[in-house]
Amino acid sequence: MEVEPARRDAAALDLELLQLAELAPGALRENSIADALYAQWLVLPETTKLVKSLIEDAKTGAVLNVAGSSTSTNAASSSSLPSMFPAGSAPPLSPRSTSGSPRVMRRGSGAGPSSLGSPLKLVSEPVREVIPQFYFKNGRPPTKDLKEQCLSRTDHLFFGGEGLQIQEFRSVTKDICRLPSFFSSALFKKIDVACTGTVSRDAFVEYWMDDNKITMDMASQIFEILRKPGCTYLTQDDFKPVLKELLATHPGLEFLQGTPEFQERYAETVIYRIFYSINRSGNGHLTLRELKRGNLIAALQQLDEEEDINKVLRYFSYEHFYVIYCKFWELDADHDFLIDKENLIKYGNHSLTYRIVDRIFTQIPRKFTSMTEGKMGYEDFVYFILSEEDKSSEPSLEYWFKCIDLDGNGILTYNEMQFFYEEQLHRMECMAQEPVVFGDILCQMIDMIGPEVDSHTYPANILSGLDNYFSFLQNESYFTLRDLKR
């Protein structure tokens, strides 16, 4: 037998390739019969030939085909197995693991999927979708058609190439930018940074088209025009140029041309009303988010189309301004443009209670801008009267909620409400009216609000749709109106 040459060839193999996994001692004892059969099979001549062929294949780098019936070599080997196995029942050679020794993998690196016992399926790479750009730092660029249309209109209005002066720029603001006409001066000065008095075609195209202003919504356009360089918000001063042009050009305000003082007061009142309603943070810094959430843009569009200024009820009505200013002038006895507690207590025919007036002058609902101790200025009065006359608005409800919330914890308790109602009850007794006990008032409040906890009232409960809540506590106008409705 050729056992000795086979053993010498086997010794030349890498031992790591032939090393088997270590078995537990118990498993070795249990497989003693299998080991004996394996040793008997290993010394057979046919086995020696098989081992030699495998060694030669390993030396030459040929593919080690270990499947039971994959090649003719295996077939011959299977057919030459000893007669101790019945025909056709010879066990196949165990397939080599795909995660075997790295050396075997390197030697057989040229083998394809068919060299394994079962062929591998080629999986095609997923198709990569090209996601279009959706964020643009300076805004979405205009489409080709939109830009061509805008350039055509621009060339028509800037015909001559010498640029436009501020009086001629209104058509650009209205027709090309599609903004309210009274933004013309603000837009003109935004482009004419050098204050030359003229805006050229190229300067306008660079600002409006190249900076992608043309694709912005109107709120963003107005915000960019009005804000100061480097600021991320608008202040009251930013609106003054717009109001100045509005007073000079709107047909509904022509009668104010000869009264500059009233023009100034009107502009101030409009700005105060805008910030009262839109600047929900109350810090005097109007953000783009607040501008978009408010209704100012719609009011500006209506104002540009409506000749009767009093039909624009939001912010710009002259009649509303007239009522507010006359009320303030009436209370300001010495006309120093400041009012104190004694002046404010006269408001509405003494309808306010002393306790609520004291809370207002502690500046709890809103800090005064008058900069004079114990005095309320015109802006402070505008915030007060807007909160007093329309208690259905969120700013008004928040204003009065802060007044009644004595401990400032964001919750109204029965004790806090009763504290303010006690003065109302005393007034009814002095006026020989039938008193309404606080328990009845409390039941009505709970029924109207429906708080989650009966003993507490939160801002969310107030904002859910109650406009008569604070009238119970701060003035007697509600009771008079209720008596009239009986």
C-alpha cells in the first residue's frame, strides 16, 4: 500500500487547514465506534488515492470540489468507496463552510458561485433615486418662464436705461413686485443703498430676482424689505416709512394733509394695534413667524384696493383711531400725554373697580413704556382700551388673566376671583340693586368655561371661547347690560 507517501504528502499541508473544532470530552467517548470506523476507512487503498488527489489539487491551486456529486472526481471517489457501504448509500463528503479558513478562500478566490454546493443568486443593486433640492438658503430660484416674464416687464418699465426715481417707482412695486403701492418708498430705499435718488434696471434685477425675492410669499417679501440689516425681527420704527407713504397717498386719508399732529397720532395708533395683535411675545420684536400667522398681510392688500379707509376694520380704520385718541384725550385732564390712576378710574363712567386699576398700574399685565412712575402713556392706553373693548381676542384674555392672577402661578382660584368680585358686590349694594351672590356667579363661570378641575381655571379654559368672564370681576357694565336684556 502507498500509505507512507500519502502520509508524507499530508505532512506538507498546512495544519490549520486540517484542524477540526475541539469537541467536548463526553462527545469523544460517545463517538468511539465512529472513530474506529473512520480509522479503518482511512487506511483503505481507495481512500489513499482520494487523499492524494485532494493534496495534488490543493498544491496546484485547483478548485476543491467537495459536493457529493458535483464533478467526475467526486463521482469516481464515491464509486470507489469500500464495499462496507451498500451501493448508492455511500455518505457524501461534507461541504466546506463558506466562512472557512482565509487561506482556503484566498487560494480559491477565482472560484465563482457554482463552486459551492448551491449556486448563489446575484442581487442587483437598488436603483438610486435622485432627490431634487428642496432647501435653498436664499429662497427657491425662479423658474425660467417666471424670470423671463419678470424681465420683460422690467425692461418695459425701465425703458431708456437711466433708471427710475422714487416718484416713478410705484409702478414697479405694484406691477412687477405685486406689493401694496405704499411699500414703494421702503423698497426704493432698500435698493438704493447709496442714496443716489435713482434705481437702475440692473440694481432692481439683482435685488429682486437674483436674490430670489420674486419667489417668496408676500409676508417674507415685506419682512425682508422692512427689516434692518442684520436683524431677524421688525420693530415699530420699521413700519413708520410705510405709514408715512400711506398717509401721503391713500385717498381716504387726504383730509389729514393739513394736520401733521393727527397724522403722527394715527400712524402711532396703527402700529400699536399691529403689535398688540400680532406680536404675541410682547417684546416689541415682530418675527417672520408672527407676521405670517397674523392677518396683517390680508389687511394691507385690502387697504391697497379700498378707497374708504374706514371699511378696513383691521388696524387702519380712522374711526377706530378717532375713538381711541378722543378717549385718551378726555381722560388726560392736563394734556401732558400721561394719565394716572385717578384719570383711568373715570374710564367708562367709572365702570372699572379700584382693585383692577391698581393691578393695571402695577404693570403686571404689561410693563408701561411711559418711563414715568405711576403714569400711563398713550401706547399703554391703546393696549388697555383694546383689551377692554374686545375681550374675545387672545391678547385681551391674556391681559385680564394676568390682572386677576394675583400670585402669578398661571391659575385662577376662587379666592382670587372673589377678591375682585367683592368690590362689585359693594357697588351693587350702594346702588340699591339686588345683589348677586358670588356662588351664583361662580356657577355661571364654571358652566361657561367647563374647567377640568372645578377649583382652578387655566388660561386654556379662558381661551376656549369665553368673552364675558372678566366682565363679572372688573366692571359693572356686564350687570347693566344683563339687566337690560331681561
